[in-house]
Amino acid sequence: MRSYKPLAAVTAALLTCAGLAAPVALARPAEAAPPFRGPIANLWNWNWASVGRECASVLGPAGYGAVQVSPPEDSMTKGGSVWWDVYQPARYQLTSKFGDENAFRAMIAACHAAGVKVHADAVINHMTGQGSSSYGGYSFGKYSYPGLYSSADFHSPACAITNYGDASNVQGCELSGLADLNTGSSYVRDQIAAYLNKLTSLGVDGFRVDAAKHISPADLSAITSRLTGSPYLQQEVIYGDGEAVQPSQYTGIGDVHEFVYGRKLKEQFTGQIHWLSTFGRSWGLSVPSDKAVVFVDNHDTERNGSTLNYKYGDTYRLANVFMLAWPYGTPSVYSGFTWSDSEAGPPSANGGFVTDADCSSGRWTCFHRQMTGMVGFYDTVAGTGVADWYDDGDNVIAFSRGAKGWVAINNGGAPLTRTFTTGLPAGTYQNVAGSGSVTVAADGTAPVTVPAKSAVAVRVGAPASPPPNGGTVAATFSATATTVWGQNVYVVGNIPALGSWNTANAIPMSPASYPVWSATVTLPGSTGVEYKYIKKNPDGSVTWESGANRTFTTGSGGSVTRSDTWR
């Protein structure tokens, strides 16, 4: 479990509600948001307005724990023609091509209201290497940033990185001609920390530290020691065999990107996946599981060919299914834009400002949406081990995660039908990795056909729809939750009786036994139920509790009580 700086209750009016709320008997302080517990959605190069909407409509309901957003600081401008201009900072003002500071604040509020943490890409190793003007209209030179840095704040004399066997060369010279900040300077450290602290004051929960490999661990530790609170850190340290700078040198600072992970998955998913039964540190992975952020690809690797990318189609999708089903690291699901020119920037207009992400246009991959079912799988099976391994000696594998989930992946060219041992309780379950359902017998076995280039994944809490007229159950929801005046608690879920995830149709709960809120609802029998608690605020906005969807299955009749604590 990771710790974060406590955050005040979100009050921006981003999601509207209907109807009158019951009064609250006593004023209570708003609750701090807990750490994220689900996968990261990396919405790379999405503008702030689009990220906010996606948090509310997709990421929060699916159970994503955090969203990683692109660098928010002002950068040199190439008019939207390239993707990499945002990795050339000009100053630390929030005037990027993704939106201004007000849009950034609104995005954070929307994501927090949906129970999703926000991790910002932090470019702090260097400034620009070219250009003279920024998206925010700021004028600068390569070693001259008026009001911020002068030539004395950069490593001097300037040199190029030429020898990855020499740590001083890697961390004291210029990466791709970018002006390399002297992060050993107290002044530089103070400026970087002030920028990051500003972001956390706006509600940012964590940072992806870009090019961390090119900042010495001592310098990076000195910077992070200046940070307010305890923001989550994921550091970009690319592994190279025999190099002087290794990921292991940074695990004491925070989590570290595991680049070997994606390389190995490309090897297997373009070959034979049956070897994955032993996948883990013994494969040469450079970061231990509890410190690793893993991914099938990111914006660099999808372009340099070292990993799979969206152009691999079903093979890419299956590798991501495996990542969300296999217990190693914190998974990050990458979602960018489509491209034929690897240098090209995202869809933009008006001088390069990024347009809203449109998942129907074909210009954005929106791949994170394809993984929503597997995000629920990941959240459900957290903390369980692998069992019931099966493979065909080639390209079909299957395994269970304790008694909570089971997955089969067919990376081959023909369907496979057999009876699998799933480890799950008897019942009929929805395939959260595709379509159809799986019926598990009392002994935990199930006859399953796994189509070619497809996957079947089932988990407790996601049963298939029950037959009609299956009886009803009186379900009492009881939640311990503190509130402020005018703020009220509701329950909302995946079935019509609980509003079908529409907050306007959420069920109001009574504060008669405050701080315990309660409501009794008639639910269909023999039905898988997913639900969460929400707070409707005086201004009409909605705050979702964090974490995975809560789940249970109703009986054929009678009553059931769910006793929970707001998280």
C-alpha cells in the first residue's frame, strides 16, 4: 500500500444530480482520499478536458486506480507537428498544449470525484534543446529562461552523452542535445521542488519522473526530500545490460519502470506463450515486483520497436490481458493516438493545441477501454497466487488466481475446446475479456472453447445474467461515512435497481444512525451485483469512493446486508 499527501474533498461541479438530499445531523470534516489500488491508465497526449470526462465515464466505473497524464508545464512549440515538444520544458507555468491551469484543475477534480488518482509526467532533468518560444507565449534561449534559469544553472561545459558505461557522462551531459540542469545545485533543486509542490497543491497525487536515469539518485533524493507530503513516484530508468546506471539504484526513492517486462512479452507473444508459466524476476526482469511499474508498451517503446504496440492487433490485446491477469508489478495500460509517422504529434488545431480525444474517429487508440473488464479482474484477484496452470505446449495458456479468477489466453490460429480446472466456486460467469459466459461445476471444472487470438476471463462478482423471474432479495446497504453539511451519501451500481451506474438514479441513504448511512433496496435474485458509494455535494457535484467496485451475488430470495466503510 502506497501513501499520498491527504487531499481535501473535491467540490467542483462536474457531475450533476437530481432530486433533494436528506439533511445531515452533524457537520463532519471531509475525508481524505486513500491511495490508488487499481491499474494505471496512461492517457498519453490527451488534453485535460478529455481526461476529466474519461475519468468520470470510464476509468472510475471500471476500477482504474490512477490516470497518468502528459507533462503539464509550458514547453517549446512545434505547432503540434511532433509529440516530443512537451518533453522540452520552457518554464514551469501550466500553459501546455493540453490546456491551461484552470482546465488542469477541473480535470483533477473530475478524476478525484470518480475515485481516480492523477499522476503527472514530470520533466525535470532538462530544459529545451531548440526553439525560442513556447505554447504559453514565453521567449527563451537554450540556456536562458528569464525569471527561472540562466547558464549558471546547467552542467558546464556542455557535453553529449556518449558512454553509458560512465555514470558521470550519463548524468552530467546532455541527452539528445537538451539543456541539462545541474540538479546538484540547491537553487535548481528548489525550483524543481517548487514546481512539483505546486502540482500537488492542485491535487496531483503522484509523478512519473521522466529521464530519471539521467539524474543521479543523490540529486533526485535531494529534490524529493523537498516535496510536500508523500506523492507517489514512478521513475523512468531504462535498463541496459552492463550499464553504469541501473534501475536498482532508484528503488529506494520510489517505484521504477520495468522496461525488460515489455521486451520479454514481445518475445513470447510473437513466439510461443507456453513458457510464461515461470514469468518473473528469473527472466532477467530488472525491478522486483513490489517496486515495478510494468507495461506492454509506452510512448517510446511503441515507436522504437522494442515492444508490441497497437498495430499488432489481437496479439497486443492478449499481451495486455496477460499483464492484468499475472501477478507482477503495478500494471500501466497505455492509450495514445494512431500514427504512421513516428514523429507526428496528436490531433491538434489552433497552433498545435491538442483537440478533444474522439474514440470514434480512429485517430485515438482508446485502448484502455478494451481493458475495462480485465481491470475489474485485476482488482478482484489482487493478493492471490497463480494455480491450475495449463498450456498446450504452444500458444494456449490458462491459470487461476486463487478462488477469485481464472483466465485462458489463445495466441494461436485455431480455437481450443477442453475442460479446464478453474478453481472458482460453482456458477455461471461473464467473460470479462470478451463475450459469452462460462459455467463452472461443483468441482471447479468448466468446459470452455477459447477462440483463436482471443481470451476468456471470469471472476467472482461478475456472473452472467440470471434467467428471468429468478426471485427477489431485500438488500440493505450500510455504509459508515462522515460528511459535511449539505453532503449526502448514495449507493449506485451495475443493475437498474441501483441506477445502472447513473448517479442521477443513485439510491439515497438515510443518515438516521449517522455516521452510518443505510438504504434497503429490492434486487433481483441470483444476480451478480457491483456497487459503490457516492457523496452528492451541496453544489451538485458527485464524489465517488475509491478502489475497485464492491461485489456480491444475491441469493434466490430472502434478504442480505452489506456493511461497508467509505474508502
